[in-house]
Amino acid sequence: MKPKVKELLVESGCEHNETRTKACNSATPGATTGGCAFEGAQIALFPYADAAHLVHGPLTCLGTSWETRLTGTSWEGRDLTQMGFTTGIGINDVVFGGEEKLHEAIDAIMERYSPQAVFVYATCVTALIGDDLDQVCKQAAEKHGVPMVPVHAAGFVGSKNLGSRLAGEAVLNHLVGTREPESTTEFDINLLGEYNVTGDMWQYTHLLEELGIRVLSTLSGDGRIADIRTAHRAKLNVIVCAKSLVSLTRKMKERYDIPWVSLSFYGLRDTSDGLLTICRALGDPDLIARCEALIAREEAALAEKLAPYRELFQGKKAVLNTGGNKSWSIASALQDLGIEVVATSVRKATEEDKEKARKYLGEKGVLMTEPATQQAGVIDETGADLLLAGGRSMYTAIKKKISFIDVNQEKKKSYGAYNGLLNLAEDLKNALESPVFENVAKEAPWETQP
């Protein structure tokens, strides 16, 4: 059941692999400095609040992955994402093995917390010493009667993107198809790669419900273990931005004949296109007609609310320094507000992400491969008014005397779908009108005097 990394690197579901000789996400020196495979696997699975997430490794592996994203959940039981579980592997365990410690950790978790499943994450240390996660998890599952999911995504394997693929493999091999749903509908879908960061998913699921489309399961935003086990009965798989899970959707198409689409719910255009893409893929004429009417209604209401903001944003330019799918999805949202995106970072982007970024920014747009060293020069060259990035880039904005917004995983407000675009517009307005950036960048009185 252990995934073959080589197969995931050369993914037939990725369009670029038909013409490209180099494998996607192939390991290169220094590739894991922006996040390792272990971190990517945790990002993909951590939103399951009804499961325990046990890190089989040293304490430091748990510490560096702690509280990375604000993933909303409506789970009414104990939110186990707020608990940190680790076997705390030490020197003696490296010498004698850590499997006994892992058995004890699982027993303790089941006794005290009774989760619906336990995800057991391999780390660099436990992968190197050869602990048999599969056997331990198999024995623990038989003992406790709930799924024990080994996640073979040791950090040294590769990047965060590859870690997400490995997480998808773990879910497919140990959860999907292990339970039947109580009922099915003709419009059941799975949302994959939607982690509900800051509640993004909740910005559009009510629209799906209004259309009569049921979200059967998610991987993994506001997800439930019981639901993802029934994912094989869905009529459509929907990859939301995170193309790293294309291996999962391809294999579900091969095993269960479930078609899939890939889309985004950032910005006005992409949200409307996403809703319509889902309805067209489900193939019901009445559903498509109702979707078109819903889109017209939502776009008209949003246009009225955005009118005052568009006047303020006229002629403004922005530089975007974030990762993965956000390199183009947030760019799309900014363009919907009338802001010109002159540059975006593609350092952590897949080949598909780069292609989409080029499509949105056009030939004149700058795709930054080393944003840490490039963004300051790009701001000067383009005359940008805004920098949207993670918190570490705020100092670049201060030095360049331009406005700044944190759009990275630490953000506290949703920018997803129609209402999220309104939230983004309000934050951009506040940033542009705030005097703080101009005042902080001013020279001190003693620096201006002779």
C-alpha cells in the first residue's frame, strides 16, 4: 500500500508531462526550504477535526508544523486539530526502533479522545530507521475498529506539493470506498483540495445547496472521516485550486469512473465559471439554466456593492508574492476589482499554475521565480501601489512606501467567492487609504536636518 513516489512525479493527469521530459515536483537541492513533503501532507489532511493527527518523529517535527492555517470546521465534537500528538522519537528509539512507542501512542489517543480515525505521519527520522508504519497501523485498526492511516510523506521525499499528493494516496488507499453512504443524489460531488482556510468553502457551498448540489465529502475542509469513506459514490470530483491532487482524481476515475474538473472560487469570473463548470459537468439542462440565473443574480448584486471601490482602484498596480494556486487565483480576483497585477511569484507553483499565471498577467506581466530578491526591483520598475504577500514581505512594502496586505495562510478573513471578493475590496481600500505605510517610511527629523 506504500505509494510509489516515482509514479507521482510523472503524473499522466498533468498536461505538461505530455511534452516535458523533467518530472513535476522532482527533488532538487534546497527544494524543501519552502516547505517539505511532511508539511504538505499535513496541510492536506489536518482540517479533519474528527481525526487525530499523530506525528511519528521528534518533537521538533510537531513544533514546526503547529497552527499553520486557520481551517474552519463545524464539527460539534472535540476539535482534534487543536491537539498536538507526537511519539517524541529520541536517540534510543533511533537505535532500537520506535514501533513500540507508536503502538503506545495510538492506544493512548484512542483511550482518551476516541477519534474517528488516526493519521500517522512518517517523518525523516522514522523513515530512515525503517519503522513499519503499515504494519503498526494495520494491527491498531484491528484492535480499535477505526481506520489507522499511514501517511508516507517524510520531509526529505520532496516539496509540499508532492506531500499533498502523498496525502491523497493515503486517503485513497485507506479511506475511500470503505463505507457506503446512507443515501445518494444525482448531484453528489466531492470537493478536493479545498481546506476551508478562513472559511473560504463556506462562501460558496450555500450556492451549491441552493442549486440542489450536495457536497458528499471534502478533502479536507470542514470534512468528516465518515464522509470521505463514501467518496466513491459521488457523481463528480471537483479539484478546488490545488492541482496537486490530480493523481487522486485520476485514480478515482480509473477505479470508480468518477469524472473530475479543476476550478477556482477566487474572484468574480472564476467563481461564476466554477459554478457553471460543475453544473455542466453534471449534465442536467435544468440545473445549468438555474445556475445561469443564480450567477446573473449574484453578479448584479456584487457589481452594485463594488462600484465605490472600483473608482478608488482605477489605475492602481499590484505585485503579488504568494505560493501555489494563489499566484493566479488572487491575481484574477484583483483584476476583477480593476487593479492591474504587474507581477506574481511562481516559485512554489506547478507547471499548470505557471501557465494560468501567464494567461492572467499577459506577456508583460513578471513571473517572479525568486521573489525575495526580485520584488523590490519589480516595485520600482512598475511603479506598483500595492504589495500582497506574506508577513515577511511587509518590510519591503515599508521600504518602498507602498501599501501592504497579508494574503498568506496566516490571514484571518476569507477572500473566496462573491462575498470574499467584497472582503478583499474592503481590505485593499483600507490599506490604500491608511496613512501608516507613508508615515512609517518617512525619514526621522534628525535624518532630514543638515
